[in-house]
Amino acid sequence: MQLITWNVNSINVRQPQLEALLKDAAPDVVGLQEIKCETAQFPFDAITQLGYYAVASGQKSYNGVALISRDEPIDVSVGLPNYEDAQQRVIAATINGVRVVNVYVPNGQEVDSEKYAYKLAWLDAFHEYLADTLAQYDTVVVMGDFNIVPTDNDVYAPELWRDKILCSPPERAAFEGLLSLGFQDALRIFATNDPLFTWWDYRQGQFEKDEGMRIDHFLLSNAASARMMRAKVYKEIRALERPSDHAPVAIYLKD
DNA sequence: ATGGTGGGATCCCCA
């Protein structure tokens, strides 16, 4: 079972790349973030024609998430029940017996800004939501753009980014708090020192210099991590013309 | 040097 997470930064622009990914990689589940369209504008028909189900939670201009799957998504839920939020950031469903949570965590903009306070409060609510999810489901996969660099090994210049947004200690503590609920950071299950960057800023030619960060993650419950086989970063898709600033990231679970 | 790039909106916001 291949599951992919991808911040597309506008489904309207990235739809051809998504269709190619579905055809070429034939994933079982894809979680999209930043679709940047209203739910009704999401390209359900094109995805259905490729043999997939799709559910989405969108809004005008910003944010928005979607789940695409070979098998029918069951018990679809949108948003956090414990946090009133106009921003569409969470969609979850049970697919082929796996509870899949697809998330777009707030960026936070800058440490000590209003958006940073929103990010930390939002992560508190997300923590509670995942605790409830683990209480209800055995096999849980949380995927998405977490907008958090877990450790200094996940950023091209740790000293430059020390205490900055995406790397600040409170953000890292929130990420560790999620893991402490009973999740594994899937890309680090098999010990590797590879940075495994998933995002490169459009500015200053950072992709060409490989100045990236690992901010897109999979969190696996114990039952899910027992099935972990391998991971893959689709860096070649970040290298295409007119790319998203995020690469798709995949994990493969034993069937 | 107070910028860089790209998306979506509208005459700027967000990442």
C-alpha cells in the first residue's frame, strides 16, 4: 500500500502533475494540501476518470485539503471538532482499514506573531484530536504538511534557522508531543542520516542548491509502523517546470 | 541590498 502526501500549492496549477503522478506511480492513497480552491471547484471528475475516489474540504484562495484513494473512503470527517476554524486544514477517512488523517498545519509566519500563536493553539487542538483518533482506531496514518522541522538534521542550515519559524523549540516540542501520543516519524523508522528534504523555497534558487527542509511528515501508530517498508521523496516532481515548492512524499506499508 | 519567487486575489495577502 503506497500512501503519498503532497502540498500542491494550488490544484488548479498542479492538476496535470497530479494526474501524471496517479498514472505513473499508481498510489493507493494521496493526501493533498493547499488545494486553494472551493470544494466545488476541485477536479473530482478528472480524478474519478482515473479510477480514484476523491473527497475534499476547500475554501477560496487559501488552504484546503483533499484525500484521493483507490478504495472507497469511509467515515469521512472534516476539521477539528474541538477547534472552531474558518481555515480548511484537516480531512480524515478510513481507507482499506487504515484511518488516514490528512493535515495542513498553519505556517505561523514568524515567531511571536499572531499567526504563530494561532499555530501553537491549533497544534494543541490537533494533539487532542489525534489522542481521540488513537483511542478509536488501531491502524492510524497521519500525513501532511506539518510546517515543522523536527530536528537540526532536517534543515540545510540549522544555525541560520535556530529559533526561527518552522524550527523554534515550541514548534519542535509540539511535534514531539504528537509523537509521544504513540506515533513514529515514518521517515526515521529506519535509521538514516539523510536529510530527506521535502520542501525548498522558490526564492534564491534554493532547490538547485538543495537548500531544503523536511516539513512534510507521516506519523504512524504502532500497528501502522509494524507494516512500514520504505519511504520515497519524489524529488523529480519538484524538479519539473512550474513545480509546487513541496515534493510528494510516499511511504509503502505491507498489505 | 530591507530584496529575492510563486500562487491567488485585487489594487495586497500568504507561504
